[in-house]
Amino acid sequence: MTVAVVGAGAVGCYYGFLLAKAGHTVTLIGRPALAEAVRGSGLVLERAAQTDSVAVRATTEGSGVADAKLVLVCVKSGDTEAAGATIAPHLDPAAAVLSLQNGVDNADRLAAVLGRPVVPVAVYVATEMAGPGRVRHNGRGDLIIGASPVSGRIAAAFTAAGIPTTVSERAIDALWGKLILNCAYNALSALTQLPYGRLVQGEGVVACMTDVVRECVAVAEAAGVSVAPDILDRVLGLSTTMADQRSSTAQDLARGRPSEIDHLNGYVVRTGTALGIPTPANRMLHTLVKLAEAQVRD
């Protein structure tokens, strides 16, 4: 395949690396520092004790999608519409567009800008940027892709590239499950700058996460979403399977960048308000992260 990755941060670079290593032609669209580093030294992946590199194309321009038959949109949720407007004039009419983003409504928002279907994807991977053009993999890497006429073929290609991928008619349920995980961990990890394994050892943290999860489940079910009955166990189990991972919100806050908190706990708060469901735990976390972001900017 010819693949373009729009928003080549930690998630986009990780999947771009695996696809390129499997022989697909990959173009990364990202920040100038990334593009310069990749042009000079290739895209570098660090995992366990192994470091590897692969040659990929890199650009800062939306026109980088022009010849792609598969477009992976990995930008932050707050940049969804802007990214869509940037790439829309250059998209191949036959290209499949996938949203590999946090939150539950990005595919719909992107589709509205592009005027074409966008396939939602739930992403389960722990990654971080170790420097321009260098991505560090800390765990997992599987995907759940929404059903579409091309999803089966894409899932097969991803799996062959070392990306375990399943197709689901109920991708929205998977996206909500991921949202609940993010709501439980992202803000707390950001405010403390702690990885998940150490975070859950803090006094009152598990009780706080339990309150957050219960609110999220109530809102999801009121919205017609099916949530796994063991969701709380899954949330708490993440502290073991991704013990060394800091949340993307923590990484954003540490770098002084805007986070996705409005599309995580903030989304639950807004949806709960619309449905008449109180969400005080999520509201508090959202508020604290917004205050921390303002302090960093000042």
C-alpha cells in the first residue's frame, strides 16, 4: 500500500514504522523537526533493548497525502477539523481514511469536513517520542477497526505487518472503552507526571479512578453504548500491562502543549450534562488539567 500518516506523533510514527518495515510506502506528515530528522536518518523505533530504523518519506505539507491509498489521521482531537481541511484538496477519491485518535467522535467530525466516510479505529498502544524522528514503544499495539467495505483488507495488511487488528461492527463500544481508560488515567498521570504503575499506588487513586469509571459508564449507557461489565478491572489492570507508561496528556503537559482533555474527561462532562447525568469526578479532573495547562502557558 501507499500510506500517508497525518499527524506523525508517537502513535503515527509507531504504526508508520511497522508498515514501512513491512514494505509499504509511507509518508509522514508532521512537524518540521520530525521531517528534517527523518529525511536525514530515517524513522527510528526503540523497543525493549532493540533500536531499528527504516526509510520513509516526510513532509510538513498536507499535499503529502496526494498519492496515498490509505490515510491514517493521528492528530490530536482538537486539530481534527484543521487537519481535515488541510488534506481535503489533495485526497485521492479512492483513498481509505482512518481515524486513529483518542475520543469517540473524531471520525464523524473528520467525515463532515472531508465529505466522505472515515473509518474509526480504537488504538491500544503505549508509545512516546524519544526525540525528533525517534519513537519509543512501551507496550501493546493492537487495533480495533470499524466495519467498512475495505476494513477486512486493511486489517489483513496491518496484521501481516505485525499490527494485530480486528474488525468490529461496534467500534463505538471499543472507542468508549478506550475513552474510559483515558479518563481514568490521563489527567491523574498528567497532574502527577507519574507512570501508571506508580500512579495507582498513591493513596486514594484507585477510589478516584473507580468514581471516574462509574460516571463514564453511566453516561455511555445513557448514550446507547454497550460497556464491558468488567471495565473497571480492565482499567485497573492497565497499571500492570503498561506500568511504565505516562499518559499522552502527561507528555503534552510536560512539553507545554495543549492536551486532549476537552475530548476525554471534558467530553464525558458535556455529554453527561446533555443527558442529565452528574459527572463531578470527571469535571474535577478536567478542571485541574485546564488550570495546569494555563499555568504552563503563563
